Amino acid sequence: MKKLIISLFVFFGFTISILAQENKEIPAITDPVTKEGWTNDANYAIKTAQDEKRPIIMDFTGSDWCGWCKKIDREIFDTPEFKKWVKENNIILLELDFPKGVKQSDQLRAQNYYLAQEYKIQGYPTIFIVKDGKGIQMGYQKGGPEAWIKAVEAQLDI
């Protein structure tokens, strides 16, 4: 998994540097995000994480059909405790959504499918937390935001 995380950062860094040399920009993704405080623009999220040495949470989700995704949103991501922890730790939140009933731009859909293939996503929700080239994979954790945060911090220095 570490090799995959590093290759993802290298890929996006390489793409960004090529486009910068050619005075081109990767178009920003402008599709709406289902969760407040999250972005769905991987180029922005990864570049910001690299430039500012910030952790990033990548949530591979099926926002409008996946029961466990809705459960993790309701019990963890939408809570004041989680939002406070994110703010205190300057964490970037990246939503990678695979909805069934919501139309997405071709650019967003392609980005999300590319990242799902790179990370070998087999189910939803799958969450990757990455900081300083180190990463862990998470999913639903029983016990609310406190238990989820504790599990993350036990595996990764946030």
C-alpha cells in the first residue's frame, strides 16, 4: 500500500509539473460535493497536501446508495467531534463518490474511477488517510467519532 500511495503522489506531482511547464492547468472540478467541508478535486487536494505538508483523508463512497457509507457519514464524518479534529489537525477531506442517482461530470467520474483502480477499491466505504507519504486504510469503526479518531491516531501520527 505504501508503494501505491507514493506512486499516486508521484503521478499527480509529475502531471502538475508537466502542465506547469507547458503553462497549462488541470481544470478544477466544479461538481457539487455531498459533504460540507470536503472537496472532490483530487488534484487540488493532493497538491495542497504536498505543498503544505497536511494530512489527507480520501473517502471512497457511494453517497446515495451505500448503507455503510451513509452510516459512517452520520455517525462519524458529520459529527462536531470529527469536524473539530479535522480543523485542529488541518486535514484535507477528499470525497471520491460513486453515486447511482446523481449525475457527475465526465472529468469527476474519470478521476474517481482512476483513483479507485489505483487504490484497488473493492468495497465502500473505503477510507485512506495519508500523511508524509505514510498511509493507512480504514472503514467503518463502531463507537462513533472518538473510537474512529483513536483508531486512526493509533496507526498514523496525525
